[in-house]
Amino acid sequence: IRINESDQWVVGMRPDDKLAKKKVITKEDLLNLPLILPERLGIQSELANWFGKDFEKLNVAFTSNLGTNAGVLAANGLGYPVSIEGAAKYWRDNILIQKKLYPEIKSSTVIAWRRHIPYSKAINLFIEEINAFEA
């Protein structure tokens, strides 16, 4: 099931970072910085499209699938996590902030599961609930 709303891509940073004063962040702003990218290759391909030919020039310091881990690295000045907005929503603004990428890049969310295999009662109820919104 595809979720109708889409997520804006952002870059995280410390509030005292020089980029924190900018309204939006461009790919040129990121080219020489140590980036923390999502580990999943499918997600990286979305970013590769946004960066274009400059994707190969990026300084990828880390990859991470956990926003909190990427946030800890960023809060300690070790990199700039590129993720969907809200990935660092649990951080206070005096520790970590997010700035939107420009030109804007958005992603939609899909909820998927394998059909015709046994699931627990809780998972079956969850799937029923999701399907109720799709109808």
C-alpha cells in the first residue's frame, strides 16, 4: 500500500554549523562534507539521481539505517546525515537540526508484506487495519 503523503529529504547538522544559517541546502553545499547516507542501495539510487554526475564525488563517511545512530555521529561533528525529514525528530533543536534539500527531493512510503504465509494474530490485525484505510 502506497502512503499518499510524501517525505521531504533533508540534511542534519549541529545548530552551530555554518550551514545552519542557510534556508535550504544545495548539492554544492554538500560536495566536500563527510556525509552519512542511508545504507540501502535503492535509497542511495534516489540520492544519486538528485546529485547527478556529482554523486561519485561525494565524501561518504558512513552509511546507516538508523536515524538515531546517524544523529549521534552528526551531533559529535562526524558527518551530515542525509535522510527523510523527521528521521531526527527525537533530537532537541540545540543538538541537531535539519535543513531541506534544494531542489526539493521527496519520497513516498510503501507498506508491503508477503502474502499467503502465516502471521501472528497481532500482525494479521495490523494488516487488516492497514487494508481498512486503503478501501
